[in-house]
Amino acid sequence: MADLEVVTARLIDAIAREEAVTAVVPTFLLRHYLGADRDDLRDALGGVLARALECADREPSVIGRAAWLTLFVEATAVADDERIRVEADRLLAGLQAEWPAQDRVADASASVEACLRAAALDDPGALIQRAIDHLEHVIGGSYRPGDGLMRDVNGVSVRCSAGDHVRAASALLTAFELTGRLPYSMLAEELMLIARREPSASVDAAIHCDAARVLCRLASLHTDPEYRAAAVIAADADYRADASLMLAAQSGCASGGTTAEAAAYGLALLDLLK
């Protein structure tokens, strides 16, 4: 796909210029490299991973640290560097330490999903259960049937943002993948339906791209006859087509968006093309 090559060229150029990047950029390069095994991707990835450790150490946001953790966990497949494992362990411990005081849906969802992916690599069941317990606590306290995720603003209950719903749905799908518990995936599908009620113009490009990736994951579940027989699903849904339309509307990110938006768009394209 032409857009994928545009994104790839942009990000390789950004790395060559030593542009400051967020975790989504090396994550795209890594996943593209694992699927394409190209020298230019390998070289760019090697350059950015060397700087990623310092970037992660300075990251102030929960969502940002969760993204770096996810990258480092995936990078262990191609990078034999003990520093990556050490930094992943540091991020993992730090994210867990914040759970008791954490009640923001987007932060909790991103943190839990990253920790679940790290736990799945080493298979520590206790961490998986703690992460899922925290996810259930935060989402369970915010979820209202039919209305989705709600939050209190000056005594008034208002719906959480599309980004909150998308991040929660993604974390729930990861929890389903590790546990097989159908309520997680079915709630993820409901949350995505609610997220899409928000006017498109009010949602930033990266969230649209993340939403498309979640829709691709739901589409894959819907192709499984056993899952369709067991779960309560939207029978007439075509989530892959929905994701394709969503990304078509964001195609400007490839050349005209920020570097992070281009990378988010590229990640979604990779998922759509699987």
C-alpha cells in the first residue's frame, strides 16, 4: 500500500535526523520489520532503540510509559540488549506502583494493557491477575449499561471521551486473549460502539487510528466460528470495513500529520493488512 511506504520513509527520515520521537514510532518500525525483514527498517530500528532508553526514562505520562514498556517487551524478540530488559522491568514496577491511586480510565487501561503484555512474555500469573483486578476496578466503577464509561465532573455524571473508551476496549481485548473470559471481549465491543457515537471531528487522529486497530481485533474474533457461537455479538457488524473507512478518513496523517500521527496511522494499516 502506497501510504505504508510514505509512513515508512517519513519515520526513517525522522530517525536519521535524530528527531525526538514517542514510542509509537519505533513500535511501527519494529512491527513492520518483523513482517518485512528489510535492511532499512533494521538500521532505523537499531538507531532509535539506542535512544529509546533515555526517552523512556524521561517520559512523564502514564500512557507514554506504558507505550515504552510495550515497545521494550516486543523488542526483546530482536534486540539482545540487557539494558532493554532492565528498563522494561523498571517501567513495569513503576506502572504497578501507581495502581492504588489510579482512577483515570485511559491511564489505567494503557497501564494494565502494557503490564499484561509484559506478564504474558514471562508468564507470571500473579501479575496478570493483579492487572486484571485493577482493570475491573476502574472500568467497573465507571461503566453504566447503555451509556458506557462515565465520570463525575463537579457532581455531574458525564460520558468519558472516545479515547477512554478505545483504550479500555483495547485493554479488555488483551485481558480476553490471556484469560478467554467472554465478558471482557463483549464489553470491549460495546465500548467501541459507544466510542463511535462521538462526533468524528472532536476526536484526534491518533485515537481514530487506535480505534481502527481495536476494530481489526474485533473483526478477527468475528471470523472465529467458536467465538461467534459462544459470544453475544453484533451479528451484522463488519468491523474490518469500518476500520478501512476510518483509516481512509485519516490518510492525510501519512504525509501531513505529525510524526507520531503518521506512526499511529502506519500501525493501524499494518493491522488492517494482516
